[in-house]
Amino acid sequence: MDDRHRLKVLDGLRAIAIILVLGYHYFVRWTPPHSPDNLYPYGDYLAHFWLFQYGDLGVQLFFMISGFVISMTLYGCLTMRHFIWKRFARLFPTMLLCSVLSFAVLTALPQNIFHPQLRDFFPSLTFSDPLIWTKLFGVPFQAIDGAYWSLFVEVKFYFWISVLYFSVGPQRFLRAVALSFGGLVLAYAAARAFDFSHLWALDFIFLLSTLPWFIAGVAFYALYANAKSRIAWVLLAEAAVALGVLRLGQYAGTVVPFIALGLSSALFLSFLKRPRWVAWLAYPPLTAIGMASYSLYLLHQYIGVAVLDLIRERIGSEGNLYYALFVPVMSGLLIIISLAIYRYWEVPAKTLLLSWGAGGRATLGKTGAAVGSDRT
């Protein structure tokens, strides 16, 4: 199986991740105890189905994929400016379009649960935490859609990992990641042992609650680049230990994160060592969803839940499982819209920006693996 085909499996993994997230947001997130009120026309009938109940861990799978792809991207960049421009070209145009679409649809719909404000474009389009803006201006800021929180985390990871890469160089990069990550985990554990009063700041600055997943992705890239890499196994071990030591996140103190890490790692290891075992992930419908997963992620939550709540209001609050059929229909429509955005906006905008940016022509001419698979 050639590299180009194998890298299509990453899009299949993205499809799995976004399907899990859709299940969580459309069956679990907006019903008690996660939400004060039930917003689904079918109630909580499927809220305890394990695949939906833990579907939010699809975001962690996205983080692992990002760790892999961002490592690959860094090794294809000559300067930090080059890397930043590639990330901007990849992320900003689609965020701009999807933010505008979400704002317009939520404003036009006769719904009363999500109320985005014009000021909410600032954190959304700058990929920065709304808390920063709230503290700066003294008025509440939010993202246009609550799902954007993971993009704010991703951009922090891009910043820190690129600073590390361009500080130590490609030869020392993976070792530096292992040393830095291990140091952060030890520092957090020590701060907690001494009752440091600002533990939240360490997590906020260094994204510690999600960093183990990114690091696992970096580890799998190390194995992808060198099947005999020892540092890769060190990074994987650090990621697993950190989940227990940090005890951060919704499922802290349970076995759920370890099961998720184990299953995700099994998929990645199969992708690297036994690609034919996961060849089904390269099935065209799956890879198509994976390619469009960025815009689908940005659009799906508030628009989808607002529509479901409107349906609930029309039929009454009791509902039944029959109304769950609205979910695949609505998801299908959002997938079609996202595929159109990917083809007619995301790819052309990225190509145009890369051609304008410093080193853009060189970027477009580089290896297809590093650029063509860059759909984080």
C-alpha cells in the first residue's frame, strides 16, 4: 500500500472523529445533566448509548491526528513564518466563512437558545479563548459556536510545538518534545503537591488537559518517519502516564481516557504497521467526510441543535425515538454543504493564499505527502 493511499486513512480517521462528535452533540450534550433543559425532540433515549455518551472523545482523536500532521508539516517548513502562513491558509478562510454562515443562520432562525453577537467574531476569527477578550473588555465574549473551543486549543499547540521545533531544529525536535512534555507533567504534579493556587493557569497556558493526545500523535509521526524510533515509544508512554498524573478533563479518574487512548493507538499502529487492516478507512465516502470535517465541525453544533430544538417545540416536549431520524437527515445535509465548502472555498482559498505567501510556490511544489495530507 503506497504512502498516498495510506495517508488517506487519516481522512478516514477524521471521519470517525467527526461522526463521534456529531453523535455526542445531537444525543447527549443538550440534555440533562449536561444541559439544564432537554433540547432534543427525542429526549434522552440515546444519551446513554456508549458510542454517543463518549462521543466527545472524538475531539481527542482529532488532537492525535493534529499531532501527527503538524509534526509532518513542521518537517516540511523552512521557517516559522512559513509554518504560520500554511496554518493561516489552512484554517482562516473556512473559519471566516463558517462563522458568517453560523451567525446568519442562527440570527435568521426563530430560535431562542443561541444568541451570537457581532463581538463574538473576535475570538472566533483570531482563534483565541473568549475568556481573554472578556477580561480585556469587561463584557462577555463567546465563540460563534461553542465547538470552536478545540480550535483555540489547537492553535496553542501549533504555537508551542513550532517554537520548540524552530528553537532546537529537526534533528533534536522529538527528543526536545519528550523532555519538555515530561518536564511540564512533573511541574504540574509538583505544583499540585504544594497546593499552588494557580494550577488553572498552567493548564490554560500549556493546554495540559489535552496535550497528552497531541503528544501521542507526535509519537505516531515519529514511528511513521522511522519504524525503529525509540523516542516514539517514550512519547507514547509519557502520554499514557500524563493522563493519570494530570487528572484533568471530564473523565479524569476513570478508565475512559485510557480506553480511548488504547483504541486510538490501535488504529494508528494498524495504519503504520498493518495498513491493510485499516484499509476500510480509505473508503471514498469516509475520506470525503474526513476531508470536509473541518467545516462540518465548525457548522454542526449550534445550527443543528437549534433546528432540533425548533422541531421539539413544534411537536411538544415528550417526543419519541422516531424523531431521532431527523439526525441522519440533517447530518447528511450538513455533510453535503461541508463538501461544497471544501471543494469550492477551502481548497481554492488555501491554494491562493499559499501562492501569495512567502515561499508559497515552493510549498505548492513540495512533496504531496506533506502538503496534500495537510487537512488538520
